[in-house]
Amino acid sequence: MLLGRPNPVVRGALRGSVTIASYRPKLHYSRLSSSYPPKQPYRPFSQRSIKMSQETSINGTSKPTAWSGPGPAAFDFRSDVVTTPTPSMLLAIQNTTLLDDVFAEDTTTLSLESHIAALTSHESALFVLSGTMGNQLALRTHLTQPPHSVLCDHRAHILEWEAGGVASLCGALVKGVVPKNGVYLTLEDVRKNVVLGDEIHSCPTRIISLENTLGGTIMPLEEVQRISAFAREHRIKMHLDGARIWEAVVSGAGSLPDYTREFDSVSLCFSKGLGAPIGSILVGKEKFIKHARWVRKSIGGGLRQSGVVTAAARIAVDETFGKGPNGEGGLLKGSHVMAKKIAGIWTGMGGKLTQPTDTNMVWFDLDDAGISDDEFVEIGKKHGLRFLGSRLVVHYQIGEEAVQRLGRVLQEVIERKQAGGVKSEGKVGEKAYGT
């Protein structure tokens, strides 16, 4: 545990004998080389903790037991952001270093940054508080002088779900492109929409920002390589919103460095499917990261005792993703197996999907089923499950009991369709989900 003597600053101030400058807390720092990562192995949640999760009410009136199990997350299909930290993450936090990241002194944070940089085949890395911060720092660091524009998918997080940050922080135009194949952008989509040259009426494309995975679907590595080659030919920077790139990797689409080396910068998230309580990371060249650190400070993103969050993030990478560039030995793959199982249950009942189930997301065609999104959510609540609508996100803390309950929900939907259920007011697209 992080133990310390009672703070003498206030007592000393009353006596006039202790100053802030002279006070040094008596904390027990553990050396990274000998105690990190923690030696205690990860233990999956016990049957008792899963049982406690099942008994947690859907409206949150029951208090979940912290750290002992996934809690309400075990029955929550709204997003993988609902994943909760594990006992091994708590142990890592208890044994972490407590040094200053603004001064770039915290060894736990520096170790995490070095590890992710090596894992992605990039020179350097910078821990950030969120995926939004990582994306915005990257774009602001790349973009130096207007006029400039960013080309991306029309559903991209940087366009739809980051509060207009690209416009307000970078003064840049964002051009959203609808992929012709309906799933992911291709080089042909990019060629048709990119702005090259210096024609005075136009806003030249300076960055191509791709998102992988997007809506749970994978942009194939070959397509990424084609777009990257085109961008480099025209001196356009490449950024990857790789919040869920871990999912593409463990699906077998390509190794982490296979994907990330095609980009000048990559943002990766620790707090979605990996289950850390907080944080993302930005990777790129050393000069780029040095400037991004400056920008991070300017928007209030600097951290002091950063080890309390980066220790948990490292455990999330090692245990949920895996310790190798292909996600070897991690827990993430299981959520893909479960997602495909759910998709199979639905289509086996006669239901339709609106997107392929490549990774951990399942898109039900509720419009075809003749049921509104609100009604689908209410049926889920009746069975102790949480939905946002037609998109279900499977994460590694979802258990078999949740899948069994979901099967009963889907059966009820199909029976309502056969009986002539409520017609949906409109098909819900991927823009309806920001996480």
C-alpha cells in the first residue's frame, strides 16, 4: 500500500516550524525494475463476483462491490467503455511510483510510453487522458499554418464526437467522406475527395485521418497501405484514430506494427475494451511527441503523480490485449467469439444485420424487425440488460448469463415481428453512437 505519515504541513504552519519547501512526504516508493508489473498473477473474476454482478439492479440502485468483479458491466452492451478495472490493476496502483509526469520523471509512465512505442514501431509516445485528447493533440501538432483540411470518414470520431475540436483548436476544415462500399474508405474514395495543390479557392488536404476499427468493422491492412503510399507521395500526413486498433489486431487482420507503421501518428485507447479506468496514448516520431507534450500542457493535460493511472493501463495492455504485437495470450479475442455467437443467434432466428460482425460489435437491423430502438431498450431492461439501440458492443467482461438473457430478448423481438410489432421510426446508423 501507499503509506505515509500524517501530513505535518498544516500542524507545522500553526507552530511556524515547518514550511512547504522543507516538507518531504515519507512515502514508500517501489522501484520499477523490481516490483513492476506486480508479481501477483491476474485472476479472472470469481463465480461469486459474477453472481454479485447479476444481482446489481439495472437502474444502479444496488451498490456494486469495487474491484471484486465487473459489476453492472457484466450485463451492459451499450459500449466497451463500461469495462471496469481488475484486482491486478488495483495491485499495480498500490505498488506504483508517485513521480511527476510534467517533469517527465515518473518511471511507471515512462515505462508504459516506451513499451507502447516499441510495440507500435514508433520512436516515442505520450500518455494522454482520453482518446479525444490524443486525436486533438496529434492533429494540432501536425497542422501548423492555415489554410488546411483533414479528410476522414463521415462517421469519424474526430468529426462527429469531439465537440468540434479540430475547428476550434486547429482552425481546420474537416471533410467527411461517405465510403462507396458502405463499410470503410478506399484509396478511390480518397482520390475523389482529396484537395491537392494550391488553387486559391480550395482548402488543401494536409492530413488523412483514418479510424480502425470503425463501428466494429476493420479497414483491411492492404487498403491502409494503399492510402498511406498515396499520402506520402503527396506529402500528406497520416493519422490513425486507433482507439480500437487492438480489436483489429487480435482478429488476425495484421500485427500492431503492420498497421501503425503506416501512420505518422496513432492514438490508442486503454479504457475501452482493454478495461483500464482512464487513459490513451499517442505515438509518433520523437520530435513530434516533444511538440505534442507542449500542446498537451497548454490545454491542461499534464499530470503530476501519473503512475496511479499508467500502472493500471500497463496491466490492461498486458492482460487484456496481450504481451506481443499480435495480442498473444490476451483476453480480448473472447469478445469477438461471443459477438459472432450473438450475431449467429440473431440471424438464426431470421434477423438481419446492417454491418458485418468483424470484431466485438453486432449491428441488428431493428427496422427490418419492425421494432423501435426505444422499445428494444425497454425489453432489454426487463431482462436486466442495457442497450443503446441497434448496436451491441461485446466486451471481455460480458458473461454467458448475459448472452442467455440476450437470447430471450431477441426471441421476444422476433415473436413481436411475427405478430406485427411496432414499426421503427427510422434505422439507427453508426452516427448515433459516440463511443
